Amino acid sequence: MAYRGTGFFDGKGHFYKTPEDATVSDLATVLGKIGDGESLAPGIAHMILERRTEIERLLVEHDAMIAECQAVDPGSKVARLEPRAV
């Protein structure tokens, strides 16, 4: 008897049973081949997905630092520090 199911596809069109597996596949593709022999990218992609919250927090902090650097006069080689509140 036929039945209905749900599946998830990565960017290449490969079928996966869970959204996590499809996302890990896409992340591994973005990372490319890492290491000699069998690629470490799938394992690294899994860790990225697993630690997503911490990674997103770090990227937000990184974006804030970049924005601060761009706010400094590009012709100046010295960044002006704000006075500390005591």
C-alpha cells in the first residue's frame, strides 16, 4: 500500500530524511574538501549546526567589531579609545 512521507533535499537535490541531514550536506558543500583522504567537511558541518547558537553570537560580535573599525577614520592609523567609566 502506498503511503505519504516527508523528505528534505539539499542544494544538489539529494534526498534526506531530516532537515538536519540536508543542512549538514549543504554546509559540507560550502566548506569543500578538508583534509587528506576522506573529507572532514561533513563532520565539521555537523559541529557547526550543533553549535549554531554560539557561532551566531560570535558572528554578531564580529559584525559589530567590523562596523566599529569602519567607523574609524580610514586615513588615521590610530584608533581613538572611549574613556572608561569608573
